[in-house]
Amino acid sequence: MHGFSRLGNGRSSNGGGGVACATATSTSTSSPVSTAVAGTATMKMSSPPTSPSVSPRFKHGRSRKSVYNLNRGSSPKLDNFVERIVYILLSAVFRRRGVLLFAPIFYISGMLMYMDSMSFNVALPGSKIVVDQSPPKGSIYRSPQVFENLWPFMQMDSNHSYNELMTAWHPKSHQTWKPCVNKRYSELPRSNGFLIIEANGGLNQQRISICDAVAVAALLNATLVIPMFHLNSVWRDSSKFGDIFDEEFFIYALRHNVKVIKEIPEDVLQLFDNNISNIVNLRVKAWSTPSYYLHKVLPKLLQMGAVRIAPFSNRLAHAVPSNIQSLRCLANYEALRFSEPIRSLAERMVDRMVRNSSMSGGKYVSVHLRFEEDMVAFSCCTYDGGEEEKHEMDIARERSWRGKFRKRGRVIKPGAIRMDGKCPLTPLEVGMMLRGMGFDNTTTVYVASGKIYRAEKYMAPLRQLFPLLETKETLASQEELAPFKGHSSRLAALDYTVCLHSEVFVTTQGGNFPHFLMGHRRYFYGGHAKTIRPDKRKLALLFDSPNIRWENFKRQMHEMLRHSDMKGYEMRKPSSSLYTFPMPDCMCKQVEEAGHVDGNTTVTI
């Protein structure tokens, strides 16, 4: 309606409206007599008409200056074609329609300049044109050169009387949180049927599916069958639920909220010819709401007595009512614990890390290092391995993703990926960052990872920076690790536990592992994640500066640590995951009661 009224009311503005009307008038046929009469009438009028008549010469394009003079009065003289084109473009830009027309062009041009697809740095020595082909800042892996420059200063700057571990975090006064998961202790109503789900992905992707399944089972008043695990092509782990998590404890911890059983009863399975595949598999869309489950899934459950949902990854929305969120909290933080073999070895590994950290009061740093071959290949980033590295990465991409990166029209720009902060940090880059933040060579560091790409080469500088470096392979004996070999999820569970109890946790690439850990650490440590989240765009620029001064580098790193400390306390937003931000759904805020004698009494808000 608005667009129609703008075009149909015949009003003329001081801009393009008059020209448009004049153009429309000139298309009608008129005799010389009528033109003369119109001209005479115009001379007798006390004021000019709103839309003056236009000379027939305009129709033949001999001159447009008279039109502009009639409608604008004081328009500048346009002596040549170029000036007229520039004038028309500028006029269009400052109109509403012109802005909408040219905005995409400006945006695309800016992006092309940013990605260095075109260069305007042109020199003109003599008659030859030389285009500057230097790569944009932050697009090349130059970290080894930066390390060579800074290493002498790092050695001189070691101060064994001070370690950043002791003062890394600054908890806000009068603001602490404690776990407060609501538990129900009433008898469960009669079940509406059996819910069977298949958890896919790695360890923490499976964890999301399990916790969401608990919430959905309670919503539908269904009996949850212990989730099955899908054999993932990347993780390649055949572990079942009971190999990773404590089944008996899981069932016991949820007994008052959701009924959980290990297997579907035989009499029910007989209804489906003793074949679980005959149970209807509902294709539930991702991030479905509780309303969707009640209107689409519940009727099928009541009709057939059992339903399957496979895959079940991310099949429940982040924003759900508080009673459903509470069930997620209960499942994640209270009911899910690792199986006894994992738990037993993980506890011994934590004890060893604490003993090895005697110089820092038993405190240590844990780093989730995503520099495995698959991760490097998937990122499409390049480092310093040349053609050999490129060949290895091409093979790895084809092995795991079969042609995904060779699709027609797909353009991969490693430099742009690095500038955007999406390249996995190398062990060297993590080491330089931590030394710049003030963690000296007496700091005990635990590295959680899979098999590091070219470990002998890339891990050497990190060990040089932090001699007290441990991994699960150095912290546990071969005999202790033997039952877990070939099972990536079980090995990840060991890493998860050691990282959970560290004073400082460093995430380098994102993913479910660090997101779950940040949430779990908030749950354990009064609401603060105690996690360093590097600004990888800034790091890309700093690591591209071989001549950077040590004092400048340290200042930038301390600012990055301070920012991570400030972001330690974060509340969950509607679109965010409860597993990363457990406040306020899973935790209650504590404040000191003003004027109390001992000053230590807390009240729940």
C-alpha cells in the first residue's frame, strides 16, 4: 500500500519526482498550436505550474540541462557526458531507492577489498603499472619467525617467584553461584510408551542427545530406553552407553523424574516381530519445540506404544520452559557420570597432575589442542609444510569427507580463513600465548587432544616453552591405557576429567568438548568458567609480525586474559546452550546478606 501510494499520488518533490513527471508528459503527442497556447497560459499565471511542460527537444535527447533547470532551479552546469553520469549517480545514491540499490554494490566492493581479491595499491614508475601483490596482514603462518624473535626475551623474562596461575582469575565480590537442580520426589504416572533414541557424533555430541532425550521423555511421560550410539565415521568408536557412562547410576539418579530401562521389554518387542527396526522412526526436525513433540510425537507414541527418533542430535530447542531445562540440568550434572574404569583412571591422572604442580600450589593449566590431522584438513588452513603438507591434507579430506571440498564452484582461501580466526592454533602458538600471559616455564600444562598432526615437529616448541608438559600418554602407563586404545570417546573422557579439575582451561578451536567443559566448570567453580578464550583474529595479526616487541606482545596477551576473566560469568541467552551457560537454569545466585554478623551467610535469589 505504501509503495502504491508513493507512485500514484502525482506529487512532485524537489528531486526525481519532477523529472519523472516531465518525462511522462513528453511522451504525449501535441500540435504546435496547443503548445503555443500552453506557453501563453503559462506566462499569464502568477506562479509556475507544479509540472512545467517540456520542450520536444528533450524527447530527442538534444539537451537535458533545461529540464534540470526547470525542476531544480540552481542545478550546476554539466558540460560533458562524464559529469552528467557522476551527477546522476550521486543524485541516486542520496535518494532512498538509490541507497537500497547501491548498498549491495558497496558491501561487495568492501568485501573484495578486505579479502584482497582486488588491490588498489598501484605504483606508476615510468609508464609501467605495478600492482602490489603483497598478502594481506594476518594471512600467512609466520609464527616460527615470531618465536625466533621473542624466545630470548621469554628466557630473560622468566620469574620463578611469580606465576600467573596464582592470580589468573578475579572473582567478582558479592557474586557467587551454587548448583541448585530441582529434583522431584513424587511417584511417576503410568508411562505412555517407550522412547528409543540414537545418539550420534563424538563424546559430547552424544551427551547432548542423552540429556535432551531425558527432557523429551519427561515431556511425553515416556519410558526412556538407554540410548544407542551410532558408529561415527570420523570418531570410529564402537563403544556402547555402558562403556562410557555408569548405566546403573544414570537410572538411579533419574528414578523420580524419568523412568529409564536398559532394554525394551520382550513382550513389547514381540509386537514388532522382535526387530527394533520395525518400530517407526520419526524424522523430527532440528531444534523442535516442546509443542512440536506434544502435537506430532505424542499421538504416535500413544498409538503404537513405542517410537524411535534417529538421529537425535540437536532435536530439542535451546529455549524451553524452566521445568524442561531443569531436567536437562539434572541429567547432565547429576545423572551422567563416567563408567567406573574411566572414572578410576581419570582420578589417578588428576592426582598426578596436582603432585607434579607443587611449584604452583597444585594448580595446573589444561589445553584442548585441536591440531589433529582431521581438524587441520577440515579447516583448509595452510602452515609451513609446503607441497607435502598439501598432499597429506588432500588425502585426509578425501578419506573423511569424500569430495565435499572438490565441489564445482567452491573456492578455498586459506589466507582469508586465517585472518578470520578460524585456523586451529598450533602448539607453538598456544605456548607463545601462554608465556605472554605470564605462565612461566614452571607451569605444569596438560594437553588434551587426539593424535597431533606431525607431533614430533609441532609439539617440540611447546615442550621447549613448558618443560613440565603432560599428556594422557605420559601421565598414565601403557598398561593403564590399554583398555581404552582404539576407543576415542573413552580417551576423550579421560581428557575431559583432567581438564575439568584444572585451574585454567584453554580452548583453541571450539566444538562440543570445550563448550561442555566451560559449562561444567561454571557449575563447579561458583559460576566462573576459568577458561581462556583467545581472540584468534588478533592472534593472526600478532603472529604475522616477526619484529613485534616482547613488551607489546605481553601487553596484548594480558588484555586477552583479562577479557576471558570478564567473560567468565555469563548468563544464558535464549538462543544459547544450557550446556555452556548453566546460569540461571541450573544454578542459583548467592549474595552476602548485608549487615550480618559473620558476613558469610548466603541467601538464595
